[in-house]
Amino acid sequence: MNNTHSSHTPDPVRERIMNMIKKGDAHMKPRWHFVVISVLFALGVLCTFLVLLYAASLSVFLLHESGVWFAPSFGVRGWLVFARSIPLFQIAFIFLFIFILEAMIRRYALVYRQPLIGSFIFVAALIFLGGIVIGQTPFHRQIASFARGHQLPPPLNIPYGPAMRIARPPDLYEGTVVAKENGALVIEHVSDGDSDADDGHTSAVMSAYAQLSTTSKRVHVTEDEHSVSHGKKRTRVLITPHTRLPRRQDFEVGSSVMVEGDRVGTDTIDAFGVRDIDD
């Protein structure tokens, strides 16, 4: 009896639709209207996804360029340096767009049937993994070269300008091994706190400056002394049994290294960690 009674219960939504049809208030929309809406929506999702990949990979590139990207390999101290150097504005921007992308794609059955937190974690993981992969390719490096060579108009050059760069922490040094001693390396690196070194950009600027300078203004001293040559200086890096060497223990002359440590005087670093960063 209950089933029979419920089958004849009026459906208010159905009645409302039928009344609108009878009155002529309901208008059929052509199929192409829904196709266009679906295509535009899909393009919006694609553009949002590409913006997220660009922002995430740009953050990875800037961290890599500053040297902070290598700091976690030195353990807890390196992770603390990494955490302090993360570009919070860019990370907040990325998470905002992840929320937007999540809201957009939840109209698809494949997504809206999944738990919200699960789909959000999946999208976030996909974006960050994609950002890590793209951030270590030549993509951003080539664009940065054009931007810093004044070959890109604003606002395309803004992401690679000084305001967006990540300052290298004062206890992190990137340099080239120029000599080896017992228990120490001698590295040539740019001045402390100079985070403008990027794929030869600073070297090119300093070389141009050196060509305009007279030879009397250039300073040349021995490898064991604090020196400046073409805008760089040489520093002795002490390697002790407590120094972390995550990749290798035998560094060759000419190899690029990242050093984390504390200054001892003006020309020596007591290394907490040293790693090779050659590709």
C-alpha cells in the first residue's frame, strides 16, 4: 500500500517544469551551446593547470638558482635553511590556484565522486611533481637569460627580476674548486650574499666591468689568501670528520660545489656540509 501511495505522490519539481513548458517559459537551447560551454570550460581548466605548473616550476628554478634547493641534503640544518627560504608568496599563490582548479574539475564525475581531501592531495602532488621536473629543465633558464638580457618586455620579465629572486642564506656558498689541500678545498665564489649569480649572468657582468677597469685596479693574491679577481674571491673550506658529504668525498679541481658552514675569520669556512652540484 505504501509503495502504491508513494508512486502517485506529486513531484513538485516535475510539475513546475511541466507548467513552464505549457506556458511557453521553457526554451530549448541548441546542442552547439552546450558544446561551446564545455569547450570553454575545458580550456579554463587547462589554462589553470598550466599556470600552476609554471608557478610551481618557477619556484623550483629560483630555489635551484639560489642554491637553497641543495640544502636539504645536509640534514636537519639544511632543511631549516630550505624552510626559511621558501618563497611563501608563490606557495600561497600555488595553493590558491589548486583550490580553484579543484573547484572547477569537481563537475566531472571522475572527481566529484572522490573525497575532497583525496582529490586535492592528488592535484597538489601532480602539480608539485610536474613543477620539480620542469623546474630542472632548461625552460626557465633560457627565459631568464632573455629576461635578464633585456630581451623580454614587461610584465614577462618580472618573474625573473631582482624582486622575485631568492636571497642565498649567509651560511651557504656556491663555488668552483680551484685547489685541493690536506683536509681542505679552495673554492672560488662570488661575494657573500650575492644571489645574482645565475648561469654566467654575473660572470658576464663582472667580465664586462673588468674590461673597462685598468689592470691596476685588479687584485691578485695567492690561493691561501682571501682574494678578489674579476668580482670573485677564493676561500678555504675545511673538511672535518663531522662534515656531511652526501654525494662524494673526493672533489676534483673544476667541479662545482655547494658548501654550508660557518665563517672562521675572513678566508676560511668550517664546512658543515659539502656536495657536488655538477649536472
